[in-house]
Amino acid sequence: MATRTQIREKIRAICEPAGFQTTFAYSPSQVFDDEIPSLSVYFEDGETEYSFDDEGVTDARVIVEIMLQEPGDLDAALDAKATQVQQFLRESPRLDGLIEGMNRTNFAYDRDGEASTGVLLLTYTIQYLDED
């Protein structure tokens, strides 16, 4: 299994207990109402530097996407869920040895006021030895 696949799956599994209806180790093209609250984990991009002994070190950006439906304070609900996710990830900062390190570097909200649905994207920079 590709290193990126293992990393996505591990993050998904670590965050699953945070009370999501559905979790994805990829970016789904569509999320249905009965799958919300949902969590998706996917890579945005990365850069690998290979040494002379053909060992690669990759710096990559991973997105953890939280989707909720909340008729009240949507931002507060997204923030609370993000706090849970962050706590679970802090308990396994190296993803059981899959990565060298992980830092949250960004976040972004996206809201749909008509459907009371919102997304919070948490961006993490990770470093890992590339075995692909």
C-alpha cells in the first residue's frame, strides 16, 4: 500500500471516534445528508527530495475536512468538532511511526447558509520518508 494511502487511512481511523457519521480516507465527490457529520482526509500537495542513496523525504500538505449540518451556531459546532479531532491527533503525533512530524498550518471555513451546512478545512504539514 502506498505511503500516502497509509497516512490518509491512519488519520481517518484516529479521528473516527470523534463522532462522525461517515469518514473518508479520500476527497469524496459528493457527501449526502445522511453521511453528515463527515470527515475526509486527503493530500493537497507535496514535495519529495531524494538523496544519493535513493531515500526520499517528503514534505506534504494534508487536509482534514470536517462537514457538519447545524441550524444554530455553525461556527461553534465546527470549532468544537475540530478541537476533538486535534485532541485525537495529538495522542498519536507520528501516526504510529508512519510520519516524522505533523503541524497544523492553516484552517478555512466554507458555509452554505441555505442548507445550514458548513465545512472546516484543517491543513497540516507532514514530513515522512517516501517509500513509493
